[in-house]
Amino acid sequence: MSISKMTDESARAALDEHTKLTPPAPEALPKPAPRAAKALPRLAAPAPTRSWWPTLLTLCVAGAAVYFAWPWLPWLIALTSPGGKAGPAVAKPARTVPVVTAAVRQADMDLYLNGLGTVTAFNTVTIRSRVEGELVRVAFTEGQMVEKGDLLAEIDPRPFEVQLAHAQGQLTKDQAAFKAAKLTLGRYNDLLTTRSVTPQQIDEQIALVDQSEGAIQADNAQIDNAKLQLTYCKIIAPVSGRIGLRLVDPGNIVRANDPSGMAVVTQLQPIALVFTIPQDEISRVQEKLGEGRTLAVDAYDRDFKRKLAAGKLLAIDNQVDSMTGTVRLKAVFENEDNMLFPNQFVNARLLVDVKRDATIAPAAAVQRGPDSTFVYVVQSDETVELRKVATGPVEGDQVSIESGLSAGEVVVTDGVDKLQPGAKVVLRERNSPSGETALNDAARGPDGGRQAEPQAEAKPRR
């Protein structure tokens, strides 16, 4: 049953009870009027129950205010005291930022031009036979270093020995004919005075002597050719270098000037490197070459981690590649340890200039803002100062500073994103690129605490 229905029934019962107790008025008795509906007064609804959430929220806010205001309570009490002066405040300690630092140094800075290059041999020779015959001997080992003139292979020489013997026999025959013709010519000359022979016979005999002499010369040429063929039966190394894999086995018939050849000999000492540089850098190289300087070139592996060889610049190409905008340069290396191989891809570094007594800082320490370039310098009280600097040439992970820093100052190289001027810093450990952990033990004081200036320079992160 609803509250409103219970209220109506209670009001109606109270009205009936009031009617019974009160007598009717006299003027109303003679002619009772029909009962009219009378509006009953509505009783007020009971007040709703008050919620406890506002009270709980008020208590939580008050507790939080007391918790956060508690450290400042002594200062507030002192401030509101009759003296009006604040006592010693209980201040929150300043945040210390762990960073990695490096010392700025002064030294000569080498400026390089880098380019991708290909190792090229000065001489590459394919060993081919100049005569036809059976390969009876291979005198080299695959991959062997050979010297110029070393025996590499041998062809069966017997057919050419037979040709030599035949030529020598023909020479003996022609020499005998020449001797007989010459003796006959002498007799004809003696008989000419007695007119026993005619001048025509003498002329014919002279021609016969010359003919025999020509036959002897032809026989000598045949003998020399046979000896030359015998020489070709022994294949020797035309250049010094490393011989490759064998392409023909003993017992096979080799042809003269076979395109595939028998092996390949490549000269390794010295060896050349052809690399490219941007066309905008040609003027720098030409300027140094015009001064008569010899430019050094270093060859590095693919990752620029290992130096393979050191050489010098030999020549510059005569035109720029219009497709790539680069120019080719050629360097020569002695390659005494055979670290460079033909057709090997390496990185070339051409030393074009040296900046003397430059102020050098790690490139990781230099930050670029919207209007300036700056670094964070560690002060003696282990706080940092924002210092605007002017940078010069960059070489690898080092940059030269034209102004703003001096040698010996310490700059932050890692953790810069968490710094602001005046922040307090502390040195922390750092893993070097080689994977070894470099601890700043040199920066610790006698009591084990950190000092602001490390003893050794920390390597910047790549």
C-alpha cells in the first residue's frame, strides 16, 4: 500500500470522527443539502534520509590537506608568530640527475672524406696455353702465392721435339747443298779465264749459291720456332700474385688460347682501391693536390670498426658521374699483409685536412635549440650550467668547438634530456660500445663520493 493511499484513509477517518462529535447547525436541519466533495488536506511526505558520502569526502579532503601541509607546518607557525619571521624551513631536497660526462680536450683534429670503394688489382692474368697438347703436369697449388717466372704447368713436349729434330736435319741438308754450290762457283770463276764456261753459267751458279743460303736461313727459323714451341710447353707465371682455383686437370688436352684458361693469377702487392666522393668535395681535394701534398687514404671494413690497410691517393678521374653526382678516386696500397682482396667492398677515408689545436668535445654533448647550440657544463659544486657554443667541423663522434668552451671543462653527454640550468648531477655507470662496463672510478673521491670532474673522458654514445 502506498503512502498517499494510507494518508487519504487516515484523513477520511479523522473527518468522520469530527462529524460525530459536532452537532449540526440549526439552519441546516430543515433542508439538508447534498453532500459535496470536500478537498482533503494532503499530509507532508516524510523527509528523506541524509547521505553519508559528503561527510566522507570532506574528511578525505581534510586528511589530504593535513598530510601535504604537515612538512610546512613549522614554517607557517613561525610565519604567523608575533615576530613575523619564518624559522628554518624544512625544505624538500633537490632532485639529483644521474648523467654521463666527458672532458673537453685540445688536440689536432683530422678531417676525412668517406666513400664506398672497391678493391681492384693492378694486374689480373688468365693462364692459357699457347700450344696444343696434353697437360702432363700441374706445378702449383690452388691459392698459392707465386712469383713471376715460376713454373705453373707443363704440356707434353714430344711432338715439338720431333719438329725440332726435323728442322735440324733439313738445315744440315741445305748447308751441304750450299757448300757444294759455293765450291762449284769457285771452279767456274777459275775456268772463266780459259773461256771454258760462259758468263751465264757463272751467274746461274751465283744464284744457286744464294738460293742455298736462303734455304739455310729458313731452316734456322724452323729450328727457332720448334724451340719456341718447346718453351711454350712450360707455362710460367707472368706476374707475381695469388693463383686461383685450377680449371683444368692433368691428362686433358688443352687448346691454344682456350677462353676458359687454366687458372687466374691476380696481383695483390701493390693493390688499388677505387672509391667515390661527392662532387662538392672535389675542390678540397684538388686544392691539396695543387699544393703538392700526398693525401693519405685508409681502408676500413663495412662497419668502420677495423682498419684494413693504409695507402695514398694515386689519381682522380677526369669526369663526374652525372647519375650519382660523384667522382671516382684511385688509391694505392702496399697490402703487405694481404688484407685487401680484389673486388672487395670497403670504406675509404681520405684525409683532406688537419685542424691544429682544436677544442674537441663529444658530439653527443652538443644540443640544438630553436635559436642556438648549447651544452651543459658541470660546475665544481656538481650543478650544471647551460652554455651556448659555436661548433666547427664534425668528425665521427667528435666535434670541434669554435667558441664557448675551453679545454679541461666537463660536459654532459648522456642524460641531457632531464637537465635544466642549475640542476644537481651525479655520475653514473655506462656501457661502452664494445660491451664492457666503464665505471667512473676515477671520478670518486677519497671518501667514496662522486666528484664533478671525471679523470677520464667518457666515450659518447653513437
